[in-house]
Amino acid sequence: MVEIKTFHAFVLSLPETEEKPHFEVTSFTLKKKVFATLNAPQNRATLRFSPEMQDIFSALSKGAIFPVPNKWGHYGWTHINLETAEWELCQDALRTAWWEVAPKAVRAKYPSINVNEE
């Protein structure tokens, strides 16, 4: 289980991340691009992935990470059930979502964020 306050603190620890309201949830942006949202009442986060990363995280998560069940899911938007997700995988997912929206200049400043490159 991932606590809401733990998720919130970790996502804000990612460089240059800003928190903003997004309809009835909280969004987290990098250079004005949303890469995650947090729906605390539903114990759910939503991350922006490439379709390839969505497939990888969905396969690794044992059902805790899954595509948004509508057209947004086809574009890589992915839910995380914070009640069943493993914290380490959630951290990797957040870093990946952050990395995927980061411009090249930001990536160059923070290369250690990329967990998908060995």
C-alpha cells in the first residue's frame, strides 16, 4: 500500500515539479506538462506513459497498474491503485512518467531520474 502523503511527497521531490489543481484532483507538472494526477478520495494516481511503458508497468504490477479504461488509456494514461501498488514500483513509475515528459535540456540536468536505462 502506498500512503497518499508518501506519494505526494515523492512526486514533489522530482526536480522542477509543480503541483496544480486539475478539475477535482491534484496534478503534477513539469514545464507545464501534466505527468501525474492524484485522486486522494479514490486512493488512485494516474500517470502519463508511452504505450510501451504502460504495457511494461501493467505487466509488472500484478494488477495494481492498468490503462485508464477509455480512450485516454490508448494514449498511455495509466491508473495506479495505491491500495495495492508496491512502493518501489510506484517510485519507478513516477520517475518514468516524469522522464517521458521532460524536455531534453531538463533530462540532461537530471540523468539519474531515468530508471529505464542501464
